[in-house]
Amino acid sequence: MSTTHPLDEALQLRHSDLRVGLFTGASTLAYWNMVGPFGGTTAAVLLQAVLRHPDLLGAPIALTVNFAAAVGEGEFEVQATPVRTNRSTQHWTLTQTQLDANGVRQVTTTATVVTAVRRETWGAADLAMPQVPPPAQFASASFGPSGVAWIDQYDMRLVSGSVPTTWDDSGHHSETRLWVRDAQARTLDFCALAAMSDVFFPRVWLRRAKRVPAGTVSITTYFHADAAQMAAIGSGFLLGQACGQQFRNGFFDQSAQLWSEDGQLLATSNQIVYYKE
Amino acid sequence: MSTTHPLDEALQLRHSDLRVGLFTGASTLAYWNMVGPFGGTTAAVLLQAVLRHPDLLGAPIALTVNFAAAVGEGEFEVQATPVRTNRSTQHWTLTQTQLDANGVRQVTTTATVVTAVRRETWGAADLAMPQVPPPAQFASASFGPSGVAWIDQYDMRLVSGSVPTTWDDSGHHSETRLWVRDAQARTLDFCALAAMSDVFFPRVWLRRAKRVPAGTVSITTYFHADAAQMAAIGSGFLLGQACGQQFRNGFFDQSAQLWSEDGQLLATSNQIVYYKE
């Protein structure tokens, strides 16, 4: 058995000699979703390329990942480019590519990242953590599509808004709250936070109590946490909350938050999701 | 006097002969902010490059704009590239550049856009419009930083959460509601919606009742409206709502929504904003 954490395995990137900021990696089956890796893992991989780049300034503030096509099995390339470096902020563009069946390199994913050197300032938390019982009071339950590998990489404890058990079109809200941590203990970091921002099953399933094909098209995550906060959290549970806002003509948006167990808002995330019918 | 609407003037892009998707435009003083054009206008200009591109598929779904540096007066270039075109979705990357004082072309802005051919599906609105009195019951009031040109391009009617009149550190919330439309009548479209998503003054001013330097670093807008809805709205008022979520070590995020007067959620938008102190 490998002693490397499955997320760290997914995040393994090799510097290419071809040019600065070009990395090669490979999709891992541990985080496989239905037709490619879990989108959260892909987001984490792209962020990792920025964190590994020799010219990095500061820490991640914002990450937008656009899922242009399913990532296939095997090798991929990620090009991370710092297109503008200011005194305290840095702007990145990223492209993930893979060879198609004809040997032509195709774009599977694009991303932008903003990093910054943060300074201590006044602060306030205007989005209080919902009052819910602690994780120990909930059973760890596998849910979501069966046979999907990535689900097993997380210890998720549903507080409210579970995947419907009866698909009878009876849904009337789209809010899920859950405790989440890596199934195999791992200290929280920016890549893990980027991945966990995408752990929520499609809101449309809950809202309709109907399982229709759905997939994230674009996700944006803002990082409020810093490295010291995450080190202190270690492998502890985060409280995740996700809610749909508008469902219309094939797309809905989801607003999500991740808090530490002691109520610090670590990340806020939004995504737009395709759905059928 | 020009008969062109100031927004249409700002959106004027010329095709460059150099390569497909390369446009040239110029920043206009009508939307000038403190150290460059209003970010909403810049977002609209980048979206316009996609809408003008000969290979466009469908209509805008998602727009992320990263403000890497202030756009200066005069000419700029926008390169819009469709990096992946699927059956019903298309993924775009964009870069806006300007020559610096040394004649070197520098990146001022990056963006990604997703467009899609939408089909009629089931839908639901889970974010109801707040109940507020109609726009006619509020006075049109110029607010925000005085001497900033772009403010005058909008007819904004503050419902709640105005810019503090006393800067005494007494703030205790960060929610603003306002009615907004173009000051000079113009039928709503995707570019106008992108711009209006950014009309809210910095949440940190309201939250602290303290005016500190602040500027949007990255904004993401999801479009729920289609062209027919916007044509029906015409030049009518939209209800905008914006709220800060987490303020910490130099950055806060803002969640915003825009509804038509009859309660249709047209766009949801999030941004991360730098602030000092």
C-alpha cells in the first residue's frame, strides 16, 4: 500500500524542461468521478501548479476553474503563467491539456488564480456558521452516486439536505449542510480547501428529488484562510454548506461556504452547473 | 453631443487585422473611476470581445474578470480566444493589454468566459427578491466618491445600506439594496448586466463606517437571463443587493444579485476586494 496520501498523489506534478511553469501530472483513479476526475481534484491540481511555480508571490486569494472537457485517464500538462506581478498581488492564467485519441493536444481546463501577500488588518465575519451539532453526533455515511471513487476519499457526515432516497420530484429546497474531512487524515492546505469546495452533490438533485445529468462548468473559490489557520485545524472537520440560487434553462448556480469546526469562515465558493431537462 | 450611449461608446471595439479575436478599443472618460475605468465597464468590454467574435457559440453563462492593473487612458487591446468549443458550450480566455510608458505591452486584465446554447428546462428561483418599495418611491441620488465620473452614468436609488454620511467606525452590517438603471436609457443586455454587477461601493466602507482604500481584484458573474428577458425589461430598473461575507487581512468578498423589477433573478455575482488597514 502506498504511504502517500491519495490527494498528494493526485497533486504530484513534475517540472517539464520545456519551459518555466509547464508541469506534467497524471489523473489518479482514487478521485475518479463518472467521466473523469472529481472536479475538486482538478481545481486542486491547477492550484498546485501555481504553488509549485518558482516565481510565486504570496498565497492564494481567488481561484476560478473552468471545466472545458472531461480530463481523461493518464498524463496531462498544466501551464501556469504569472501574467502580472504587482507589489503585493500576482495574477495567474493556467491551462490544462491532454492528448486526444488522434495525438492532438486539447484544452481540458482553464483557470485563473490571484495570489497575494496578506497583511494583518481589521476584520469581520459577516457570515456566521450555522449552529449544528458536532460531527461526532453524525454517522459517516457514503452517499452520492454509487461506484464513484472520489466520494470514498472524504469522511462526510450529512447534517441536513441529504441526497434524496426517493426520486419522486418532491424536493422543495436545495440546501445541504455537512461535516467533511479527508477520509485518510491530512493537514488542511489550500489545495485541499479548493477540492473540498466542490464536494457537494448537484443541487438540482435535491431541489427536484430527481436525478438528472449534471456537471460543474465553472467554479470560483475565495480563500479567507491562511496557512497558520489551516495548520491549526490540521485534519479536523470542516462544516460545508451549499445552496442553489437560480435554476434556469440548463444551468444553476450554487453558493457554498466552508467553516472550521470553531466557526472560522475559511473559503467561500460559487459554481455554475449544467443540468439536463 | 454624441448620440451614442456612453456604454456603447466604451464597448466600441475594432477588429485588428493581426489575428482572429484581437480587438482594439479605448478607455472612455465617461466611466472613469479613481485610477482607471470603472471595473464594471472593463468587464463589459471583455465580454463584448467574446460577443463580437466570429466563432461565438451561444450566449454568456459565466464571466470572471481579474483586475491585474489599472487600465490607463487611451488605446488597449483585447485578445479573445475560444480555447474549447463543445456541442453546446464554449470556453474562452481573454487578455486585455496596454502599452506602458516604456512602450512595453503589459497585461492589465485577464478573463474567462463560458458561453452556451441554452435549452428550455425545468427551473426554479430559490433566491426570492427582497420585498422593497418600487423605484419611484426613492429619489435618484448621486452617492459614492465625489468627482468619480462613472457614478453619473447610472440612476441609482438607495433602498438601504447607503454610503455612510458619518465616518465614525460605527458600521455593523454590509448589506446594500438599490434600484439601478442606466442614467441614459438603454435596453439591458449582457454587457450592461456585467457592468451593473459591479456598481456597489466597497462593502468595507459600510461595514466599518470608515473609508479605506479598496479595489476589486476579481469578479465572477453568472448570467441567468437570456436576450428575450432583457429585451422585455428594456431600460427598466433592476434591484441590486450586495453583502460582504468575510473581511480578513486585506481582502473581503462580496455576494451580489440583480433582479428585474418583476422579481426575475437575472445575474448573481461575487467578487473579492482588496482593502487597506
